[in-house]
Amino acid sequence: MTTGTRPLRADAARNRDRLLAAAGEVFAERGLDAPLEEIARRAGVSIGTLYNHFPARDDLFDAIFPPRMAVLDAAAQEALADPDPWSGFAAFTEALFALHAEDRGLNDALAQRVPLSPEVVEACHRCFAYIERLVARAKESGQLRADFEAADYAALIWSMSQVIRETAGVAPQVWRRCLGFFLDGLRAGAAHPVGVPGLTPEQLARIMAAPPA
Amino acid sequence: MTTGTRPLRADAARNRDRLLAAAGEVFAERGLDAPLEEIARRAGVSIGTLYNHFPARDDLFDAIFPPRMAVLDAAAQEALADPDPWSGFAAFTEALFALHAEDRGLNDALAQRVPLSPEVVEACHRCFAYIERLVARAKESGQLRADFEAADYAALIWSMSQVIRETAGVAPQVWRRCLGFFLDGLRAGAAHPVGVPGLTPEQLARIMAAPPA
DNA sequence: CATGAACCTGAGGGAGCCCTCAACTTTGTA
DNA sequence: TACAAAGTTGAGGGCTCCCTCAGGTTCATG
């Protein structure tokens, strides 16, 4: 759109870029609840300037995450193109968590550990739509267990998020092992009845809307 | 031991009991990082009195958790007595997470989301020793996949902790579904090679010792 | 250049939580 | 009952992070 808002002054544009770069780093390292002062400091800018450009923390998220989430879209496209539905499903899942593992902020965002603005939520929904297709395809092929639902993918994300956070500093590859176990449980051949219904869309929405404790 | 420390004065003993009861409630509801002022308030006692009895947050943990963890010991005993090693393993695991689900503080403690005092850590170790036996037994019987290691149980705990935390308010049984999927991946028949080594004891120790980000 | 608009700055007030300590109150004992 | 020891109180100082805004600085334009 680029509405009639006149272009930023040169110094302002420079500061904005620095702030975004710093925010990207800081959020990736320390999570989405990192102090904004740290971001301003790393950008070489005062806290007031940060608030000039991004009046709310969310505004930083808005500027940072949509492009990063686009990577996920690409991974999903590729996964859907895989002739083998299971291996597409598994590959996307691995790609997703590989991103989590290198970006703690993305981890926080997708695990919904922080209230997010509509634009990031929308990007999550787009991503979720891909997941639904990947799940449906893998179920139709008979490779993914029939009682797995797309909403169960949320639980997978919560699970792996925590594993990744705990192990990131010490054994940054161990999450792959854990994911391997988990995926083995999702194969059709492994299925034993679970006996508990999955999250309804309403329940999932309520969890997503809830403040992070 | 009950060393020569003389008994508490009546009012002091009463306050101590109230504080422990309040702490039990508050930690169970809000997690181990709940404000101590809330505990004092709920106990009907001033914050100074809380600090008199429990100079550090850890001292509250010490008084609260060992008895609660004893429940785990009992569950483990029972699981070891199960003639079917797999069903013992699975039953213990379910019992463990059922406790997590009703006590957020225990969840935090076992998921190591908070630095813990030696006594609680020791109780965790005792629990972990049981887990090792349950794992070994289930592997020997050929029901638990051979490449599962006791250290992998930590990842299971991290996983489920997060799922339980996220869903507790909205769908308090859904964790069972997720656990079902996970357990299906741990059955010997489901195993596909994972290709990543498990956590070494040293790595696990470092994670446990690390401050919670 | 000069000038006004755009932008930046950082001290400072607010909020939540931590923990301490001097003054006060209660208890148990003689 | 009287008194010392034990226990309680809550205001207050410290910390970290939030966010604002009056005053100073820099840029773009004529």
C-alpha cells in the first residue's frame, strides 16, 4: 500500500533499520520478552527513539516476523510438492523446528508464549492452513495415523518448543531425536487408540487468545 | 533428625502452617515464580513473617516438595510391581503427568524451570532412579524401543510440561492424547532410527544446573 | 545559510517484586 | 502478674523494566 505517509528522514530511516536489526538479534537470543532497553542499546539509539518508531512491543513483532514466517511458507510449498506425503510432512516439521532452534523469538511466537498482534497472528494462520493440507495429505495416503488432527500439531509445537528451549545451549541437536520419537508415534502403523478427543477449534482459539500465564 | 532446635511458639507454628498451605496453593496455581507477597497475603500474615520462617524462596520449596514427590515414589513402586513392564512404564508416566496437571508448581519443579535447592534436587534424583529402572525393565522386555534412554525421559517431561501448561485452563485432559501419541512412538514396534545421540549425563546435568533463561 | 519540521535524547515517574529492620505485640515462664 | 524472649509488622530502599515528554539536535528545503 505505502500510503501517503511521506518518507522518513535519512537519520530516522537509518535508526529504524538499526532498531530492527538489533531487535531481530535480541529477540532471537533472549526471547520475545527481552527488555526493550537492550534493543535500543544494541542499536546505538536511545530508548525514546525506539518508542518513536515502535510505540508498542507488538510493532516490533509486526515488522520482524512476517518476513521470517515467509520462510515457513516456502518450506510448506516444498513439502506439499514432495511426492511422498509422509516425507513432506516430516520434512516440513523438521524445517519448522530447525527455525525454532535458531530463533528463540520465533519459538516464542509460534508457541504463543506472548500475545501477538493481528498481523503476526494472521501469518500464523496462513502457516496453519498449510499444516492442515500437509496433515490431510499424509492421512489420505495412509501414512499418518488417522486419528491425528491438525489441531494436534499445536501440541507438537508446544512440546518441541520447550525441548528446544531447554537444550539449545547445551545440546542443540537433541530436539531432532525427540522429534524422531514423536514422529514415530504419528505413523499409522504405530497407532494405538488414544481415547481423548482433540482440541476443538474453539478451544485452540481460546488458548491462543489467552495471556501467557 | 529434629536437632536440638527448640519447638516453635504456638503462634509461630500456626503461621508457619498457614504459610505452607498458602504456598502450596499459590505455587500450584501460578507456578514457582509466583510473588511471595501473594503467599503472605493468602496466609493472612505479613511479608516479614514469611521471610522469618523461610528466608529464601527455596526454603518454601524444600518444605513443600519432598512430601509431594513421595507420591511419585509410590507410583514408581507400583509401576515396578506391574507384571507387564510396558504397562508399568506407561502407567507411571501417566501418573507423573497427572500430578503435573494438577500442580503447576510441581510441573515447574520437574521441568526444572527454576533453580532448586539440594533437597528437592535429591528428591528428583530419587525419582529419576526409579525412571531408570522402569526404562531398563521395559527395554529388556522388548516393548520399549531399544534406542530410548533414561535421559530421553527428560525430553518427555519438558514436552508434556509445556503441553499441560498451555492446555490446563481450557482442555485439561488433552495432554493425555498427546502423551498417547508420544508413547506410541516409544514402542519397540514403532521405532525408526533417530540418528542423533541422546543427552549425556553431563549435558543433562548442565541443563539442570543452568538458570532458566 | 536560515529556518521550521522532524527527530532524538535521557532523566524521571510508575509499577511490581525483592528483601530488611527498627519498633511493636504476643507468648510462655517464674 | 510481670518480664524477657520470641515473633510479627509494614514502611521503605533497591532493582528492573515500563513508558513519557520537555528540551535539544539534525535534516531538508527555499
